[in-house]
Amino acid sequence: MDRLRFSTTSAEQTQSFAERLAHLLEPGAVLLLEGDLGAGKTTFTQGLAKGLGVKRNVNSPTFTIIKEYKGRLPLYHMDVYRLTDADEDLGFDEYFYGEGVCVVEWAHLIEQQLPEHYLKIVISHKGENDREIALEPKGERYVSLSKELVK
């Protein structure tokens, strides 16, 4: 499947898009978020959290690597940017194959530890508030999910 691309013109639209995605997710979902600093990865995750029924404020886990939130499904928000050893075993498998939703920012830094199937989401600046969100599904589960999202 080719990349699916969406455009948003505000943080609220980015969050709304992510919230719609959250309603389609099932236990064990793995989302990889890529994009430059300030592209909107945390904004996207905030919308996802809202769609999962998370009540707490969601912010970047930059210094803690993994933050956990309770909602309809547990949300595991990971930021591996500052991970000093990409091969370090932090128990990622327990999260990737668990009962929650994993969101991994800067996932390319732990490529060897990623599961075989996932939905990669690339957020790009297109203007001050404009963003392009590109979905790159890997595995039939994520291809189907992406098709459902664009209906």
C-alpha cells in the first residue's frame, strides 16, 4: 500500500485526526511517530490519548523514555531520542506485545527492537500551522486500519 497523506492546518485538526485513529485501535497496536522537533508528535499523541479516554495531561516523555496512561486501552508513550544504547533492553517487547497502545517517537533509533508490524506516522511541517501526516502501514492489520481511517 502506498503512503496515505493527510493535511491539517491547526494543532486541533492534528489532534482530531489522531482521536479518530484512536477509536480504531486494538490492544497491541504499535504506532511509530517520526518528524522533526516541533512537527507535532506530542500534539498527535495528545489527540490519540483523548480518543483512548485518557484523562491525564499528556506531554513528551523526553527524560523518562516511557510514560504510561490509563484509558480504554493503556497508552504507552515512548520517546527514545535520548536513549544512549539502542540495543539496551528496556522491556520494549512487554509493551509492543501487551494489551495497550504503544506510541514510539524517534522509533528509527531502536529499529532492531521494533515488532514486525506497525503503523508508521510521519508528521512534516508545511507552514506555520500546516502539517502533512503520512501513514505507512506495515502488515495487513495496519493496512486495513489505514483504509478504515480514510473512509
